[in-house]
Amino acid sequence: MTHFTVAILVPQFVADIPAFIERQMHRFSEHLDVPPYVCYSPQEAGVEIADSIHRLELIISRKEPHYDLDKCRQEIEELRRTTPEERYRDRLKHHERYNDQGEPLSTYNPDSKWDWYVIGGRWDGWINDIETGAERVEDNTATTRQAIERGKIPHAIVTPDGAWHERGRMGWWAILLTENENWDDQARAIFQCHSDCRVVIVDAHI
């Protein structure tokens, strides 16, 4: 289970900020069921293998202290020996619904990012460098310029058009399943492009 920061960019004309945040976050809810769709393919298995190898290589290159680097190297070798078809067949065993072609089906929201969130939360006051436990909107709101000047880079940003931008796909225990290595620069660029918006920090959980 993981908590992470999400910056909701709120236009100045918005009066009811909590309601706006609820609308912006709705489509990314883990609780939102969608019509059945094919949820996995050999092509996705191949991408998954490549992403996993890249992530492990980054961990090794950074010598990240919370990982067993020898184990990471072993995992890379195992992944390189695994074909997309093999991984696909293995993943099929864990599904319960299939279409007539034997492809796995799901109603789980493919855009899901969170199962729970609150304004502020564990990062209450973080955007303004204050300590508070009130979880008030004003304590967790800053201008985009202030966010840049204070070096506040959240894990994800939701822009006014409803798009979700992130450092990487978040898994359990704060493990990034994918990683955008240029995220800090991209986040600052997003803030700069929305100078007319307020930044409201949300503590999201998955």
C-alpha cells in the first residue's frame, strides 16, 4: 500500500475547490467499473518485460540502498530469458473471465490511480512549508510559481483538461513499476504552462 502526492491544478475561477478536485479525480478511481475489455496481450507482456528490465537497471545504476542489487541482476537475467508469449501464458492463469477467443477480460478501470485520497493528508502544509494537521484547502494551496520556487515536485499532476501526468506508475510499497526519468523538468514545465492556476496537494493512496 502506498501514499503519494498529487497536484491538482485549479483554475482561478473555480470557487468550490473540493468539488472540482472530486470531478478531476473521479475517472482515475479504482472503484470505477467499466464495460468488459481485453486487459492483457502478448504485446503488453513484451512491454512489461522491457519496462521491468529498465527499472531494475536504473536501480542498479543508482545503487539504491533499499534493494538487493544482486537479486536485481538475477531478475534481469530471468526477464531476458522470458519471451512475451511465456509471460502472457503465465498471466492468463490468474484471470477469471475470457472472451470467445480466450483473451482475458476485465471490468477494472484501466485508468485507475487511487483507491482513496484526501486534501493534504500526510503532506498537509507541505506545499507551503508549514506544519499543520487541519487538512484545510488553504494550507495545501499555492501558486504554480510558488511551487516551482519552493522546489515542490509531486508524484503526479492533474491538469485542468483532466489529464494525469506522473513520475511513473505507482505500485504497492512506493515501488515505481515504470519511471519517467525527466519528470522533475516536465513537472516544472507543466506548472509554468499553467501560471493562471492554483496548485492543491492531495494525498492519494493505492
